[in-house]
Amino acid sequence: MVSDITKHYPVLLNELISIITPQHGGTFIDCTFGEGGYSNKILSYKNTNVIAIDRDIKSKKKADEILDQFENRFIFKNKKFSQLEDLKLKNEKIRGIIFDLGYSYTQIKDKEKGLSFNSTGELNMKLGINDFSASDVINKLSGKELEKIFKFFGEEKEAKKISNNIIKKREQKTISTNDLVNLIENTKRKRNYKIHSATKVFQALRIFVNKEISELIYGLIAATKILKKDGVLAVVSFHSLEDKIVKYFFKSLSEKKSVSRYAPLVDQPENLFKIIKKKPIIPSSKELKENPPSRSAKLRFVIKKENFYNFETDILKKFKNFLEIENLGNKL
């Protein structure tokens, strides 16, 4: 039986808890607080503390409820996870850091945010602490720039045709959510009845508006610096580009020599991470029945082997192309 579809379910919760083992106590960072599912579960174990962050100020309402219950063990900050180092936690004993890169049910259904193609009115898609909206992107960037965003962030095969039609349409009027959905449906030659025609374009716009590529990369770098030896870094991703970034970051720092330990006259380079499972953890059939939106979730995690704050990574170089596309937003 499918559970209440109007309720938010923290994805892969049991699997995540078995990985970070809060029953042994310690301080954990929930980088994407959302509806508080992970934070609440961690705090249900004694001797645990949670530092939660979220760029969406509306998350503070749920955070205040948890704060009332766990006043001395819970802190909430309205920040993006690329700002993790602003928390000045370098000397804290952080046992686990969690990223859930999905959107909560509340966010998807929030008409003001306009994240969904089922929304009405102005294109928004801002999750908080943003510089521009989806409306700015659609109505101001060039056709070539829109094509790049749709192609690389949404893997939309008909990106060029959709972009050209957007340019034509906006000469007549400012494009709204409904306008964009209708335009995409009329543009695409072949219908995929498994997913909505606008899914990939809307995914691309959400990624671009919220700078999700650079946020994830800088968030992973900051989390790795803060995490202590034997601490766990866990990420739940929901689309292939996110998973590709996480997989590369984890793999590169577990295979390439990323830190150096200096003994007298000897330079001993070491790997920073240890990977326990090479393949991602995916939802069980039971979870899929209870929470169908979890079907695309993938959980990857690593254990930090050494207490190094500074380390070498080529992740910015590896995904330079995506970061350059994100930078198109600087002109808005």
C-alpha cells in the first residue's frame, strides 16, 4: 500500500542511520535540513548533537519545532551548504555530514517557489539566497545560452528547438510557467508517456537558478575539510549529474594521493577517503512502494581516513564546463 503522498519522507533513512551510527553519540551536520527528517531521527538517539543548515528560510518553521524539543542539542542556520566553513567548525569533532540533494514535498508544492511544471503564474524556482529567478533566465538569456542550460543540466535532446521557440514567444509576452510548459509540449516531436515533456527543462532551470553544481562541489570540499578522522560523509543524489560529481569526488580522493604526511626526510602521500561500497545504495522495494519519488535516489558515502584540513582535488577542473555554464547567470 502506498503511504500518504502529501507527506514528506526522508529518503533512505534507515540505510543512512546504519552508516552514520548515531547510537554511539556525537555531532552531525545535516546540510539540507528541509522537513527535518534526518535531524529528528539522529536526535532521537541520546548524546547526539545536530547542526542543521538550509538555504530555504521557510525551513526555519520546522527547525523551531525541533529546537523546542531538543534545545541544547540542535542548532539551525539559514545558509547554503557551500557556506559550511562559515560555521567555523574546524576544531569540532564532527562524526558525520549528510547531504540530501532532493526537494521536499512542501517545496515542490509551494506555488510561490514554482519548482514544478504543475505550478501556475510567474517562473521562480528560487530555494533561497538567490541572485535571480527562472523568469530572469527564460526571458533574458540568449537562445544559445538557454540551449546550453537545457542540454547540459537537463540532458534535453530538443534543447535547441525549445530555446528557439522561447526566443520567439518572449517577443510577444513575458513567459510564465504555463506558457513554458505549453511551449515545450508543442515543441517536442515525440512524447514520453513515462515522464512529463517539461521535466528535463524544469530540472535544468532548477539546477541553474540555484547554482546546484557549484553548491554541491564547494559543499563537498567544505564538508571534507570539517570532517574528522573516521567521520562519515554521505550524499543522497537524485539525478545523474549530481551522482556523477559525487562519485568522482569520492573515487578520486580514495584512489589518488590527495594528502601528504611529512615524516623526517620522507614524504608519504596518502588517500583521504575510504570507500566501503563502490556501488550506490538504492531504495528497497518496500520504500519504493511507500514513497515512489524515492525511485531515483542513490546514496554514496565515504569514511575520512586522516585528520587533514587541506587536501588536493581536481574536481573544479573536472567539471569546469558545467561551472562555466552556471556562470552565465552572472549577467542577470
